[in-house]
Amino acid sequence: MNYKILTILILGLLMVPSCSVKHVAATNKTEQQRLALMMEALEGFISNTPYCALIQYTSVDVVPVPDPYPDDDDVEEKHVYHAKVLETYRGQQLDNISYIETTESGEGAHISAEPVVVTLCVDKDEFFWAGTGSVYPATDEVIKAARRISQKVKSVKQSFTFCE
């Protein structure tokens, strides 16, 4: 299954709030489906990226990217996220990490006050965002799944397709 498409679908589901108390059973089923989709996406991201960790954001820097084509409207900026590593699931064991996400100017940098599980790509010892769906809430289910999946894929040689 194409995990990038699955991730977009999951994000759509996560954005839809449950509005009716009448449909508790349907809501529980929807929550179970949402969790199952999120776990499937998490497995795809851990399998297709070289780094996964539980982190606590400490800060973010927003850096403008020089526009090589000033006549177009596409202006980008880099968000450099800094975090304390609480637990490493895949990749090099580090105490702190920084990674880069390039976005359209004005999108805003988003960091959670709560710990998150993140999957990242690496190029020449520099970490970068693997794309939509590479950050997960640090729930018990996600942490347990990250540990299990990481152990499962630990010895498997990967091409890290999400980082190409």
C-alpha cells in the first residue's frame, strides 16, 4: 500500500471531530479505525525512514530561504526543530536532535508541548522531515507500536523510500 496516500487519509480522519453523543458505538468504531490506520501509517514510516524517536520539542527556528526565482510567488522557509530525545527506536542514539522541514513561507512552525514520536530522514548527518504523517502523538499505543515495529525492522536492510 502507498503509505504517503494512507497518511493523507489518516490525517483527514484525524481532523474530523466526533460531534454526536447519540452515536457512541459508531464513534468508538471510528476511533478504532482511526487508530488502526495510524498504526499502519506508523509502521510504513518506521520501515521507510532511518530514524525514529520519542522527543520533546525545546524550540524551533524559522529561517527564510533565498528565492532563486524572485518573479514567482513561491517563497519558502526552513523550520529547524530542536528537541530532547527521550527514547530512540531506530537509528543513532542521541541526547538531542535538530531536524529541518522546508515549507511555504507563512505556514508557521508547529511544535507540541507534549512529547511526540517522530520519524526522520538523514542526509550527510543532517536530519530532515520525512513528510506529512511523520509525527505521531506519544500515546501508549503509539510508543508500544514504535518499539515493536522498530525491533521487527531492525535487521532488515532498507532503501528508506520515504527519504528519496
